[in-house]
Amino acid sequence: MFEEIPSPPPPPSQRSAIAICGAIFALFLSVAVITWNRWSRPLSLPRKVEAVQIIVCGMLSGVFLLAAKAATPETNRKRVTTLLFVSLLLQLIIDVLR
């Protein structure tokens, strides 16, 4: 008669949070190097916002990477969610400007 309510998925472990933040940090660092060499000067407004996105998301992932080992799994989950939300929000702004 009554079905069991499934429990929510467990938050990521510290090891997986470190791996996620490290991968995102490496991704944004490599994107920054590639785009720095490819973009011409002066930068248009969408490219300036893209540069801000690369810098902000790279710095956030670096800070979260440094603090991931000392944080609780729930805090790491919130940080990874925040990082992805900020990245998507800045990408939405870029798309609106284009």
C-alpha cells in the first residue's frame, strides 16, 4: 500500500569533489591559455564576458579545490552546484549579448 520514499542520493565524497574541482580548474586553465592566443585585440563585449567567465570560474574552482579536503561532503556538493550555476549563468549572459 505505502511505497518507500527513496532516499536522496548521497553527497559526493571528498575524493570525488576534489576530482570534480580539479577537472574544472584544469579545464578553465587550458581554455584560458588557448583563448588568450587565439583572440584578436580589441575584445568585443561578448568576448570580454567570456574572459570574465573563464577567470571567475577558474578562480572559484581553484578556491573550492583548495578547501575541498577540509569541507564536509554536503558543503562540497553545494560548492560544485554553485560553480556549475555560475558558469551556466555567465554563459546565458554571453548568449543574450550575442
